[in-house]
Amino acid sequence: MKKPERVLLAGGRVVDPGNRRVRIWDVLIQDGRIAKVGKQLRATGAQRIDCRGKHIAPGFIDMHCHLREPGQEDAETIATGTKAALAGGFTKVCPMPNTDPPIDSEALVRFELARAKEAGFARVYPIGSCTKARAGKELAEIGSMKQAGAVAVSDDGSWVDDPQVMRRVLEYCKAFDLPVISHCELTGFPYGVANEGLVSTRLGLAAGPDVSESAAAARDILLAEFTHARLHIAHVSCAATVSLIRWAKARGVQVTAETCPHYFTLTDAALETFDTNFKVNPPLRTDKDRQAVIDGLADGTIDAIATDHAPHTKSAKEVEFDIAPAGFIGFETAFSLGYEQLVLAKKLSLADYVSRMTTAPARILGLPMPCLQPGADADLVILDLKARWTWTRDQVFSRSQNSPFFGRQLHGRVIGGFLGHKQFWFLHPA
Ligand code: DOR
């Protein structure tokens, strides 16, 4: 019989987001699962990895990303995207359904799962669309997509404009206990451009106001209250949306929310460069909004951090600002940006920060609770929080290179980890 594989991670600081603790412990991995955790474990014959000075956390979950397959494989594939995800510490990712064709059927959910299995990098939990072809008219095959493995539905990239359709989506998903993820952006305002304000006026950029997001969020929150269904607000970018979610939670509405590293790191001042790699939807907003997003994360109004990893090819982005597609790659820089803006800035403890990328998305999506307890899958990341590094093009695993963060000094780094039986290293700890 094959000898069971055993690996001992020795002397690392183990981050337990569920119990908000960090302890110096050994972690013994056997056959792709956590076998033991504790002080000075003895494990004869096990591979020993010295983790002194490093942190060990459950693998991150990205509940909002774009892997572009099927249809836009020139920008990303499930294989290249999930490899980039692992490089960022994400062992589980949830691709949005705005592919070509959109993921609106059981067969397409199964296709994504099969491609992910073939690739063997991060685990994939598909998000199906709310409506057929994401057209906002007829409900997609929600029940059969859930049976096939979809963990939520969303027409991300567009808002479900028709209130009667959104009401039906919420009611239907309630029966399946699925969260409905809303991309809040009123139809009618200029779409997917810069934030309307001083910067857009000075630069002469086409712009949309933040009320486009907050008014859409307000309608969906009220519909969630009316239907008693579960609503999740995607990529929160402005102060008014944070206040509305806070208000809704206090009323007992079943609403959760996510934001992305760029909304707590950057403001629209970055657009002064006219670099289309800063164009994203919703757009970068003001410093007041940035601070409100941080406050929302700190008090739990915003539950989770997701990347909105949005690969686009070089040729697609090398056009004028107004016509460039919105979005940028985000897996590989997410942890470091949050570590810098939230933990080093003393807004969140390390364990609370990690919870926003592990236990919070797991709770929202009904995934197994990420933890480093005996019996759990050995999905974990090893972090060097002392690392200072600069993000450069030659380090990118994604098929696209549309990042606004090249050349930026980053703090804290994912150096490797485990995905069940597999070890992955981007920098070996030794
Ligand atoms: O910037 C964005 N890019 N926002 C979205 O909602 C969609 C995404 C994409 O698919 O490129």
C-alpha cells in the first residue's frame, strides 16, 4: 500500500479567522487533510517545512472574479485564471457568468467545473446568471444550475433593470437558498465610465454619478426585504451604498456585501494618468468614498473582500479611455493591498482581515467553513508578512497584464500553500 503522504508545517503563526486568533503552532497534513495542529508535533517520516516567521491561513475564497472561458480565451482561461488565483492565495474562486455564451444553464456550469478539474489549480464554484443570456428578461435555469454546482446567481456586468424580473429571481432563489448577487448600476446613466465629480470634469471624461450604484442598491435591498430573500451587493464602491447596507442590516434585511481592494486603495485621482488600466466598473471614487468603504469593512457592514479580477487583452485596453473595457486583474495583488490598507493601517486585525476573504464568503455562499482544524481539507496559504516586493509584469500568471499596480511597492506576500494533496510554491520559505 502507498505510504500516506505527511507534511509538517513547523512553527508558523496559524491564523484562525473563525475564532479571531493567531497562534504559533505546527500543522500536520496527511493525505490532503489537516491531521493535527498543536505545539511541537512529532511526525516521524513527514516532510518538514520550517514556517518560523511565516503565517499560515486557510486558503482565500474569491467570491467574484472573471475567468473569461468560454468565449474570451485570448484574455484568460479557467486554467490560467485559476493558476493566477493560487498565486494570490485563493484556493477557491467563483467566476461570474458574463462569459460568451453566458453561464445560464446546467450544461455550462458543468463545463466550467470540468475545465477547472482538468486544470487542477484553484477550486472553482461557478456563479450562474439570473436571467437567460443575462438579458434581464426571463429567468435562467436557476434550479438545475444549483444542482450542477452553482453557488449563487448574478447578471454581473449589468443590473437586472426590470423590478418584476428581479422580484421573481429573488423569490425563486429563496426556494433554493441561493444568494442573488446584484451588480448595482442604474440603467440610463453613462455606463461603466469614470466617477462623476471634480476629477472627471477636469479631465473631460465621460462620467456616471455614484447615485447610479446607491439607488440600484436601495431598490434591491427593498426587494430583498419584501421577498425575504438573500441579496448580496457586489463591488461596493461608494459611501451612500455603505450607509444603505448598514441601515438594511439593522432592519434585519438578509443583505450581505463585498468590496474590492481597489475601492479601499485608490481614488479617481489615479485617472489623471489617463491609463485605461485604472478604468473599472464601478469606477474609482473619491477619498470620502474610500474611507467609507474601509469603515464599512471595519464594522462588518461589508462582509467580504473579492477581487473582481477582470482580465482584458492589451489591444482591448490600448484605446481611448471612454471606449476601453472596464476592469483589471486582481488575484495576485489582492492580499498585499488589503494587508497594507487595512491591517498595517490598523483598521482590521489580521484575523479579521483574513475572515473577510475566507469565512465571510464561505458563509454567504454555503461553502465548507475555512479552518485549520483536524479533518478539514488542507487548503491553506503561507504568508510572509515581512516581505516588501514590487509587482512587475514578469511575475504575472494571468493571461492578461492589465494591472494598475505594476511598479507599486507591496507589503506582505503569499509565498505558497496547499490545495489538498498538492503543494504550490511561488517563493520557497527556506
Ligand atoms: O470593471 C468591471 N469589469 N466591472 C464589471 O462589473 C465587469 C468586469 C468585466 O467583466 O470586465
